[in-house]
Amino acid sequence: MLGRINMMKRIISDKIKILGIFLLVCFTFSCTDKEATFTTKSPNGDISIKLNEQNGIITYTVFWKGKQIIQPSELSILSGVTTKIKNVDSTMVDNVWRPVWGQFSKIQNQYNQLVLELDLEGVTAKLITRIYDQGIGFRYELEGYEEGTQATLYCQFRLDNSDALYCPAGENPPLGPFLIGDLGIADNQPKLLMPIVVEKSEPPYLSILESDLFSAPGFEVIKLRYNTKEKTLVSHNKTMLTGDKTTSPWRVILINEKIGDLVTNTVPLNLATPNQISDPSWIKPGKTLWDWRVHGYTAPDGFTYGINTESYLRFIDFAAEKGIEYFLIDDYWYKKVTKGHFELSDKLDLQKVIDYAAEKEVDLLLYYDRRHGEYGDDQLFKYYQSLGMKGIKYGFMGENVPFTREAISMSAENQLLIDFHDTPVPFTGIERTFPNAVAKEYCHAQQDSRKVFTPETFIKMALINAIQGPLDMNNGNFDLTGINSGSRQKGPKILESYFSTVASEVARTLIIYSGLVCIPDAPEAYMEKADLFEFIQKMPVGKWDESRVLDAKMGKYISTARRHGDEWFIGSVYNQQGGLLEITLDFLEAGQVYEVTYYEDTEATHCKTNPEAYQIRTGQVKKGDVIQANMAPGGGHCMWINRDKAQ
């Protein structure tokens, strides 16, 4: 008992950093030598976590506004090894950092931290717990263990049986809802991918994911499953220890009162390693035209698009005219790949296209498919740089963490943006660490595999897949009638299966957060609706000062607002039922009058029968006004709000 009292004295005397705010940390011990409990709270006091060590096992319990939302759940790093707490340290951090690009121009990094120094049967380790106002992160640091030993970051999530789960499903519509209680009796367990979204019977909403996998070499992608024996959701990452210091990824639990706030939650970014590119001035987020879904489209002047020089010159002309930063050339610009050599297509004069783009001041992005041959990544990125490319769209890398990590690093070394496709590794937080990683197809992109997705699927992905970071979803088609009729070589396999409206397509380009908004239609399709295209044209991709989801309901609707300077861009979409959303402009500056342009469905618009009907009108608004956003089935609504220059 004397040893325990001395331990308490050492803990209490540990230096606690206070930055003008009292650190809400308390330590509680049982009367025996077999149990120790540590409790700490978020800076605003809404979230509290209790860490408990008993009989060599550490568990955590999470509370929100005094209500238990995660039951006692186990945490470990070495399976079957007894854990003993040697010491504890607590700190409070509050600072602000500025991302190179993103949903916010500045991000507050405020948390309370508890570090447990551990003894794992003779091995030194640390369990680091950070508690933010909107979530929690766990990370282990381990050193001095025998080389070749397997370590597993293991974390349980004991949820209520009535909690409903949603999660991504690769290049298919997201899964869910399914109840935790049903997982224990189901014959076929669903494949769970991060991020998991947890919808409780009443707030808050949770999301389970990880952050900073990039800075945890050796660890594989997080695996999630429901353990029917233990009756709990579990996650784990494995690695082989090298004998040196090992740092695990962060296991993250986001906690928000509103489901839409999970999408703009900055906890994963705050947990990620800061920017590793010393001079990121060459990194420019933006919009890009894309050729792949346009092949076979015949313009009003009779020209048919394909993989050829003239088609690409047309794209470049339109990009230059409308201020679109990039043009992305997809597959088949080459015929064959061998080590250190591309055999270029004879259909295309690539150098002429490169020279023309430079003349028009349009930057080029170029696709690469690893399945066509191994050029050699040690040379690939240098070759792309030598061509004058500004980025690479990298396809079919699979869940290969070391390879993907190297690709991100080497693309940065050669000043190339990188956009990963085809079910990539979800390196959440990577856009902070390496801001050249601008997007990834961690979703079911529009018409992917020549499939299409429903309005309901889009809304679910905007509230699930988008939590892990910037997406490349290819929203923004205008020629919906032509695409549905089969006029494109790469259009949907099933005709008349693409349900959307042009107003919804415009809204989707804003709702999905990305550093590279890929708009997939033909220049002529956009020119025919130039007044509607104005919203996309004016949208400053990746240069947002603030972002917020105004209202959302899973599978039903979502409304997102983003600010750049004095301008607000607002996009809303509805499912196939259609409906009315009341959008309160309480975020505008008081005492100011703003000009607003509405881009919206008409009374005749319908995602199946009349998808291209839209209307544009203007007006004035002020703080507190309530906008009646009436959306057709599968429809959308956009607003561009800017300060009245007459004031």
C-alpha cells in the first residue's frame, strides 16, 4: 500500500501544462494493488474517458455529456502480454495551424492528453490518449522489443445492441444500416471497412476510423469485424517489430451531435503528422476536365470525341476559356509499358498536346495503370515530371501500404499531385502530411465500372466515405439524357439507369470535399448550359476558409456550405422522393446585404423523366433569412452568395 501511495504522490506532482484553462484530469485508484483508474475530459467537458488497468488488461469507457456511449472496451498492442502502468503524465495543448489546402484555412488543435507509461513484461511502451471536443485518439509507442515479434494494435468498441452501423463497400454503395445486436446472430457477417458510422437511437453520432497510418511504417490497413464470441466490434492493425521504436497509427473515435459534423470533423487531421513538404507552393488544388467518360460523344458541330489529338486540344481550349486549372488524360495514351519505357499510342501526338497545354496555361495530369506493365516507380515519377505533368492519376495499386506510402513520397519529390484510384489505401490525414495527395477514389465513383449510383447512394457516401478524406467521385455531368441513351462508349451498361438532375450534379461537386474536383462531361455539354456551369467555374476548390454541413439525414438529403472570403457556396441534394429543405442563413455577417444566385430544379424537373430542366434566378439575402430549397426527386439546389458591392 505504501508503494501505491508513493505512486499517487509522483503522479500528482507531475508537471501539468496549463494554457489559461484548467486541465480537467483526475486520477482515481481502487483500494487494491490490482486496479488503477484514470479519467480525463475534453476541453469543453462534453466528452470524458475512463482508462482502467485491472489484472494486466487496459480498458477504456467513453461518456458524452454524462451518458455512457461506449462500454468498457479492451485496448492492447501485444496480444497476451500483461500490461502494468508505471507512470502517468498529462498535458493540455491549444494551438492553431494552417493547412496547405482543405475545408478550412485554419484549424484549432486543442486537446487534453493522457500518457500512460507501461511495462509489457519488461518492455517499455506508452499509451497516448488525446481527447478533443469532437473525438478521441489512441496511439501506442513501443521500443526495445525483440525483432520479428508481431505486434497488433487491438481495440474493442462495445456498443449498444440497438446502435446502427454504416460503412463503405469499396466501389459499391455503402452498407447499412445493420444493428449491432443482429451481427451476433447473422450467418454472414458483412465486410466492414472504415470509416464506420454509428447511428444511436439519440445523439451523438460516432465514427470509427484511424489516422496517420503513413507515419506508422510496417502497419497494415485497419481491419474491422464483429467478434461473435466476445459480442463486440473489434479493430486491429498488425506489424512485425524491428527492435527499434515502433509507433502505431491512431485509432480514432469521432463524436458529434449532428451526423453531418462528422464530415467536417478535424480530429483526424489534427492527429496526422504535420506537413513534410518544406516548400508546398507548387501544390495547387483545383478542377480538372477528364476525357474518359466523353469518348463517343458527338458535339453539335458533328465532331466525335475519342483518344486523339484533336479531342484533347478541344478540352484544353475549354479549360483555358473557363479557368479550369487541369486537364486529365486517362488510359490508352500509351500502348505498352516495359521497364523504363512507354510505347506511346499512335492515335495521339502527346507532345503536341503537352505543348498546346503549356501555350494555353492549362496544366496536365496523366493516368497510369500498373496492370499494363511495370515501368518502375523509381523512374515513373521522374518521367512524368520530365513530360511537364503536374500530377498522376494512379490506378490499381490495391491495399499495399508500403507501395502507396512510397508512391506518395516519390510523387512529392518530383512535385506531382497524386490521385489514387481503384480501392486505394485510405491514408486518412495524408493531405496534411503530404498535401500533394489531393484525392482518392475511396468510393463508388459515378458510372464506375460503367455502373451508376442512385441519389441515395450519393448521400450515403457523402456522409460515410467522405469522413476519411478527400474523394474523387467524378460528379458534374450535364448531358444526362445523352449519357442515359447510350451515346458514350464508357456510359452505363444499362440504359436509362443514371438518376440525377443537372442542379444535383452541380451541387455534388461542392458537397464532396476534394483537392481535385474532376468534372467528367464534354466541353460542349457545359457550354450549352454555361449559366449553370458558372457555379462550378466560380467555385474555389480546396481554398475554403470554412465548411459546414447545414443539415443531413442518412440516405435522404444533405446540405453543405463552404466559404471563401466573403463568398458562400451552398449545395443541397435530395433522394428520389424529393423534398423541401429550409436553409437558415445564420452564418452570414450581421448588418450586411448579400447578392445571391440560385441554381435549382424547376417544377417539371425529375431525375428519371426530365433531368436537364433547371432555372437560375437572383436576389438579395441577409443574416437570418430562411431559404426554401425545393428539390425535385433526385434533385438539387445551389446558392452562390457574395457581398453586395453597392454597399
